[in-house]
Amino acid sequence: MVEAAANPETVGLRRPPAAPLFAAVLAFCGGILLQTYCYKPAALYLLCAVGMMLCSAAALRYVAGARGARLAYCAAVLAFFPAGALLMAAHQAQPMAAPSLLKYAGGEEVTLTGYVARSGSLRTGRDLHESLDLAVEQAQFDSSGAEPVVGTVRLNLYVPDSNHGGWESEEDGVEDSVAPPVFDYGQRLRLRAKLRPPVNFRNPGNMDYVGWLRGQGIAVLGSAKSTSIAVLPGLGGSRMERIRWRARRSVLDRIAGLWTEPYAGLFQAMVLGERGLVSRDERLEFQRSGTFHLLVVSGMNVAVFAVFLLWLMRWLRLRQEYAVLAALALTASYAWMTDLGAPILRSVLMIFAYEIAALLNRERAPLNTVSLAGLALLVVNPEELFDPSFQLTFVAVLTIAGLAVPLLGRTTGPLRQSLTELDNLGRDPGLAPKQAQFRLDVRAISASLGELIGVRAGLWIVPKLTLAAIALAELFVLSGLMQVAITLPTVWYFHRINGHALWANMAVLPLMGVLMPSAMLAVGFSYIAHWLAVPLALVARWSLQGILLAVHWSGGAQAPEHRVAMPALAAMLAVGLCYGLALLTARRRWLLAVGSLALLAGAAWLVVAHPRSFEHNPHELEITAIDIGQGDSFLVVTPSGHTLLLDSGGLLGVHHSDLDIGEDVVSPYLWQRGLSQLDVAAISHSHADHMGGMPAILRNFHPPELWYAPNYPSHEVEALYAAADRLGVRRIERHRGEAFDFDGVHIEVLAPPADWELKVHGQDDASMVLRLTYAGHTALLVGDIHKRVEKMLVEEAAEQGQSLHVDLLKVAHHGSNSSSCEEFLDAVQPEYAVISAGIRNPFHHPRPEVIERLAEHRAKTFRTDWFGPVTFYMDAAGVHPSVAR
């Protein structure tokens, strides 16, 4: 001690950085962010990185002792900052070859020849279909010869005459047909398909779907009939990939043979990440309960499997090095059979680093381990930094290593240590006084219980129950810390907070620890004999039933969830600062550590309770056509900030996707704007592309009122009304002749009349027509009315001696030629017109004839398929359009 104190050069070396790689990774991420949002020349980054490395080497050589070591470490860490920017600049400079397959993605039928690049999997949703990826080698139109092409297409295969038509087919009583055949990786196919390039919904807050597909190598989307597919001789792709997909298919088939639906689909998702047979409602329950990570093969699944393998190898009494190597080999084999996504690679890298460190007798630092894994993935692809799963995983592991481990090490760790070799009295003197007293208390309780049930039983039961109580407390603390830490990314990406998530995860995590090993053992034993796998399959099913019970209790209809708008900048900064403070103080004085955690919890509460303020112009009426593809959704915002959402978009029967436009497109846009609640929701009529997303809007934004016109009774309309009643939304039917003020905006209902004849195929003409007047200017929102109703409006206006002129016209029926007749446009004479339609929609809306008629009437026309969301501001000076840049 005296010698160390006398030598000041050694004092600074006593406490080297606990996780030196963590600071390096943070610097590396900072460089990636700098290059992404503030472009600088790559040569500048190179010079900075080389300069920092030279400074680090100079500090080690010319500055003596601890000071030199600290300077060298700081310079080395700072070198990672320009290195990250340099790598991102190199990544951005890589030319992206445009797949030649894109020239065939115009919606016309084309013949494709290629091999299956991702094995087909059945998908449930609006219909039962198959999804697969086809690496295309040749393509041709009917009028031309075959040409070699490059690119991969994601195809939906459906059976002709099956129930793929959507809502209308349900009304017509068409039943489901058989599922299409499932194709394996490497099979060479020739088929006829209709292709289209993927597109994004261009509203702020919506997902970059095109970028997500590009990351998977998908250039084009398409659909094909199962009857148009011919299997060709020969195989494509790599031999190793064929082996991998065959192994994966074999395991999926075994799972389908061991469990019946719906359990088989859930086991396929949890064990191998195949979610095709998990319905959207089931996925929604897992999302609402905060346990969606169970339905993907995430790092947790791999970690549970690896821990079980290590325990199994040691139970088989293998030497440590053999046990670790065998467990790592089997873990890598399991990960190889999954989709090999980034979360799995991160988990495998961390497990390998952690266990190899144990074999080399080095200290295993969880924070260093996750830093090494993250750095390796970022070096391969720096854009991983912007992946939500990467961020959530990094925050979760950082919370475990930086907060949970120190906290539990101070609290439950000594208690666990106290229970080791409880019957060895010789250990008591070597322990801290509180630990020794705890051992004495446990022995006393064991002795008292032993008088009733037997000495040996008492000595076994009490320590086990004590350990179980400690484990439960640790699980509670860990789950609580995790929920607080991921509050910001959860709100940012998913706008969802569920107070039951803490309890749900406490219930499902132990069950998952039973489900994964028993399910994998059941699959393994099924290759030997089916009867050997049955008991383990029962254990796995009982575990799954317990998980489903917890998920349903937490995420079902009986458990309300809290949807949150985009958090305010101040709240996000507060979370970042408090989280950093908690990491710095976690190993310091107890009061300081607890205080920093309390501050972090308070900052997380700010994120939930104080979202971004809703921005609107206090002097103008806003009408925004939201980009929802082929459909309608209009947000009306009064100068005082009151809101009306007219229509919510939705998918027509020609689409095979189970995308919910209300949940996945409209809601994120409203949350991005800072909206947590709407004042009024309305549907113009009961077609899917106008009301399909409304149940999600009612559930997420709880408007006090729902307006609608008389609608033909259908299952979907009744379901919407039932959802409104269940949520306490007042339903108001609007008819022609009504006029009222909505927060300073005068609204008139021009159609339909109360006695309108409702027909199953005439719902377009039953659209609610609204005329909005503010500051002497008007807007006309007409739904999908056809020429017959347009002429009726003109005649009624003439009979009443009123003008039908408006400043802004929402063009009827997405620009269909069935609407926008000459008489109507002559009467309306709009200065501006807006058309809501999808890019390359199958109806070819808007029709050229309609565009020509609008041009002849000198209407300045804006289209969502060209401009994305379009906003019109109305004040005393007139109407002012605005489009996204």
C-alpha cells in the first residue's frame, strides 16, 4: 500500500476503464451520425483519424506513467469518431446498381424465369397465400423475346377463385380455396406475374418500406397465380443455402406435426422466426402487451437456447472447454437455421465473445461484449445504427450491463453469495457481518421448519424458497429497469406504452425459458421417434398456453393501452442526460445511484406525458390530403387547433397484404404531427378504401364523435359501429340539409338525403358531401360520388339560387371518369383541385380525361401519387397549397 502511494505513476492505473470498447463504440456512432446529417469530405476524416492515432502512439511513447496512458486512451477513443464518419462516407459512395428487372415493373403481365431465393411460406391474413422471393434470370413480355435480367422479386402466390377478393368476396359467400404449393430454396420456376416497384407512403413519420426491402435485396414486388407456375429442371443458388433452407423446412414440418394450429404457427415464429401463420390480431396482442420480441428469433431466444445448452453439457459432465465449444457449435447451428438477421448475429457474437473470454480465463465484461458485437456489425454495415432493433438491443444490453448488474450486485448479489454452502459453518467468518447474519437467519428458519417436516426437508426447502424470492425480485428490478430504459425508443418508433408490460414480461420470460428448451428437444427427439417427443411437446404447449394467457391478459381488449405522439425534444434530451448520469453513478454511492435512477424514471415519464406540441396555424384553416395510396384520408385542422379526420384509407379487395392503413400509415402521420386525440372522425361512405382503417383510428385517438352518412348494412359497417360503441364514441348520422359551425368553420352537408335508397353496389353515390367555409372561401369534399349525384347537386343549387363555386375541390372517386362531369365542373369552377390516388394503381386513376377536363376549367391540380401529402391553407387572402419537399 505504501509503495503504491509513493509511486504516483501507478495511482492512475489502479482503475482502468471498466469497458474500454464502450466509449469507442459511442465515438464511432457519433462519426456515423455526423456524416449522415452533416456531410464533410472523406479526406478530412482520414486525416483526423490518422492524427488521433499518431497522438495516441506519441502519448504512450513520450508521456510517462498514468498520464500518458490516459492521454493515449482518450486519443484512441477520439480516433473512432472520424473513423466512423469515414466508413459511412465510403458506404454512401458505393454505387447502387439499378436492377434491370425494374423495366418490367409496370403492372403488365410478364413471364419470369429464375430460382427461389427464399423458400415459400404460407401467410395468413385477408387470404391464405404464399410468399417467396424469386431471383430472376430472364424476363419477357408477350410481345418480345426473353432477356437476361438482374434482380429479386418478392411474390405473393394465390389460388385463382379463392377468397382473395377482400370484403366484397365475403359478402358474395366465396369460400377459401386450397393453399398454393410451397416451394423450396433453389427450385427453378417459370411463371407469369404482374410486377410493381415498391413505394413509400411519403407522410412524415411513415416507415421507409423501400429501404427496408432494399436491405433484404428486394427490388420489385409482384403477384402471380399458383396455376401459372411451372417447375423447371435443375437447381439454382448456393449449395450451403440449399442445405440451410432444407434443414429449416424440415424443422418447420416437424413443428407442424407436433402441434396443431394455432400453436404450430406460434411455435414456428418463436423457434425459427417464421411468422407467416401468426394472424395480425395475434401479433397485435403481443405488441400491445410489450412481448412482441417473443414472436421473432431475437437475441433473447438465442441466449436462452445457449444457456440451456451450457447447462446440458455440464449436466452430461463434459469438461468446461468441451462443454463451451459444443454449446457454441450448437448455438451457431441453430442461429444458422434462422433468418440470420442482425439481432441474431449480435446475440451470437456476444455469446461467443463472452464464453471464449471464459475459456481464456479472462474477465467477462458484458458491456465490453455488447460493444464488440455492435462495433463489428457497424463496421460491416454502418446503416445498422438506424435500425430500431439495433438501437433497442443496444439499449437493453447496456441497461443490463451498466445498470442492472451494479444494482443487483449491491443488493441481491451478497444475499445469493450468502446462501452458497449454507451448511458450511467455516465460511461464516470470511463474510461481511450482514451476510453472516443472513445465513444465521436462514438456518434458524430452516431448523424451525425442520421440526415440522423433517430436518433434511427444512434445510432443502428454505434455501430454495429464498433463492426463488431473490430471483423474483431480480426479475422485477430487471424488467422495471428495462421498461424505463426503452421508453424513449418505444415511443419514438411504436408510439405505444403499456403499464402491464412489466408484469407480462415477468410472467413470460420464465415460461420462455421452459418453452425454448422443451420445444427444441421435442423437435430433436421427433427425428428418432414421435412418441419420445410427445411429453416434451406437451410441456412446451403448456408453457405456450401460459404465455398466451399472460399476453391476452396484458394485451387483449380488457387491457387498455396508451398510444403516445412523438416526444418533445426537451423530453428526449432529458432522457439521454439522465440515462448517461445513471450509467456514471451506478457503481458509486448508493444514494447517488438511486437518485440518478429516479431522475431517469422521471424523464421517461416526461416522454409519455408531454409529447411534441401539435403545430398548426392560428390564422388559417388547414386541409391535408394524407398519402395513403389508393384511397382517401383528409385531415382538417381549424385555426384553434380542433381536428376532423375525414376517411381513414384502407386496402381494397385486390390487395393481398394485411397492412392496416389506419394503424400503419395514418396513425404514424398524426402522431408525428403531435396529435394524441382527434375531435371528430368521419367516413364519407362504407367502401374499404375510405373506412378500412377507421377502427384503428378510433382505438388510437378516441375521438368523441364519429360522423357518417346512411350506409348500406354490411359486416364491416356493423363492426365499425360496434367498435365506436365499445370505445364510447358518439355516432352521428349526417344528412343533406344539415348546417353547423365547427370551431369557427361553417360546415354544410349537401348529400345524401335522409331517404336515400341504399344499394349494395351503389355505395359511392351514398357518399357524404361536405362544404367547408372559412374566411369567405370554400372547400368541397365529395367522397366518391358519380356523375348522377354531381348533376343532382348542380340542380339543387340552381333551384335554391345558390352558387356551387368553391376554391378547393376534392376530386370525386380518385379521378375516375365516372365522376367530374362537365356540368359539375362548370358549376364548381375550382381554383384548386386535389386527387387522392395510389401510385400505379390497378384502376389507372386519375383518368387522363378527368385531368384534361380539370385543365380546361383552369383548376390547379395536385395529386398524392405525384406529390405525396398535399396541404391547403385557407384564410381571407385565399387558398395556399403546400407540398412536402
